[in-house]
Amino acid sequence: MEHNPVGWFEIYVQDMDRARTFYETVFETKLEKLGSPGIEMWTFPMATDRSGCAGALVKAPGIESGGNSVMVYFSCADCAVEAGRVAKAGGKVRREKASIGEYGFIALALDSEGNLIGLHSRH
């Protein structure tokens, strides 16, 4: 493989306004609407000259949120900071910041739509 294996992610939602508010609050960022026929998509900020992958929130007919087997880990300077914003944004922290040894730290949270997401930091 010539590059990192993940090139894009999508988080499916039922209530786009509620989900956008959750992610914009937790990560203190603004999502941008993408034109996509038949579905509603809002993308996280993208920087094509940096590592990592981009992705979007998606509301699509017939695709339910929550209960899926996909885990998306968001990179953070200190995952405890973002975890601290989860409840106020309408989610629930499932695992507070915890060491994963030489790989840093993670926290796990349910977003406003019931999707389990990960927060990762080196420190």
C-alpha cells in the first residue's frame, strides 16, 4: 500500500442539525455543506496537504445511524478536552481518557445520533 489505508469516512445520522451541532461543539469547528444528489452531506474541514483522512456527516434515506461496526478515531492534542465537551453537545462519554501504552491515549463517546466515536491523542 502506498498510503494510509483510510481515505474517507462517513458518519450516518438521522437528525442533521442535531449531529452538526454535536460535532461543531465538540471539535470547535464548522462543517461545510457538500452538494450531493439524493443525500445531505456536511464535511469536516479538509486540508489536502496534511496527513489523515477527511470525512462527512451523511443523512441518506434508508440508512440508520448508530449500531454500526465502524469506529472513527478523531485526532486531538489532548483527547480529554474534546471528551469534556461531549455531554454538553448532546452525547455521552463511554470511556474517559485512558492510556493505550506507547500509542498515546483514547476516549470513547456516543455522539448525538448513537454512533460510537473515538478520540485519540499522543499525550
